[in-house]
Amino acid sequence: MALDNAETGRILIVEDDERLATLTREYLENNGLQVTVEGDGGKAVERILSERPDLVVLDLMLPGEDGVSICRRVRSQYHGQILMLTARTDDLDEVLGLEMGADDYVAKPVRPRVLLARIRALLRRSAAPLEEETEAPKSIRFGNLVVDNAQREAWLNDESIDLTSAEFDLLWLLCSNAGRVLSREEIFAQLRGIEYDGQDRSIDVRVSRIRPKIGDDPMHPRLIKTVRSKGYLFVKSE
């Protein structure tokens, strides 16, 4: 039986710690993934855009150019998944990475099994639209907002909205469940395949970035509402 993309995806590790990069590469390769390594942040952008891996494991602190800058520079041209490695205690690093377009993050020191699980979850997510049943709705309209899951694009007033892959996934999940409150636990399970730990802010950061992009007032949102102690609600059109 052929392995799917989550088992055989092409991974580029951007990490200047040679020993860590080698151990990580060997572990991922032993689990069926195809892995290459780049230790110089200054060369990372060129390699990401030329090689087009399925997923980039991107360290935040790098010689030549840091991970946040690399993520920002490639995001508009690279549509694969970006998994950022951050310092465990620096919440700001995580938020900055997400704001620049990272799809997920893992705190250092990295546990190999956790990293593998996150990588496979991201690869499955990127392939998910191809696996959906034909009966599922492909496009949803809310007034001047159109979200198309087949093309993985959204438009506001017929103008294309610039969304990262992770932002689109969250927007589609919310609008395809319009009228129903989705808890953070449910959102995490659907989008990241992991349990919500009660502290992760990635969903909140993405919601705050999505709102102005879809014409929602961040201070007084009418489309994506925060339901206190419960989660998020995409308001169903009457």
C-alpha cells in the first residue's frame, strides 16, 4: 500500500545547531520522511523557494537571518507548511512567528516524537482538501465575503484576500460551522490534531489577523465573535 504525503513528505530543516539538525534529520528519515538541512539563515530563503519542500522546520535564532524574517520573506511565494522552533519561555517569539505566517510552532528543547507528530499533522492538513467527500460544500458566501475550499482562496468584494494556509484553514472551519460555537479544544483537534493545553495563543492570534482581512471590525466584530469561556462563533447570515 502506498504511503501518503504525511508519511513521505519532503522536509527542509533550517537549523544552525549541527548536532541537533543531524539527530533530527536521522529520526525523521527513520520514520519515512525525506529530509535536507540548511544551517545558514542567509541561504534559507533561496533554498525554500527553489526546492519547494512540503514543509520547513524553521529555527527562530539563526546566523545570517532570523526565522521570523525568513518566514515573512517567503510566505507570499511559498505555500507549503512552516513549523517554527521557538524558545520555550518566549511567548512573544511564538506570536511573532504566527503573525509572519508560520503554521505551527514547537518549543525547544524539541522532543522528536512531538516534532514528528506535528509534522505529520501539518502534512495531513495540507493534503486534506484532496480527500474531502464530493458532497461537502466547496464554497460559502456571506454577503460580500466568499470562501472557496476547493481553490483554498477567499474574496471580499471580489478582491482576493491574502491568507496564510493556517489562516485559511481556520477561516474555513469557522465559516463552515457558521452559527455554532467552536471551542478552542475542538479547533485544535480539527486543525492541529493535538489537545489544547489551555495556554497556546495561536488560534487567538490567527483570529485577530483574519478579522480585518475579511472586513470585520476587530474592536466590535460582527462576523467572528469571541464567546467568553467557550470559543469562537462565526455569525450565520440571516
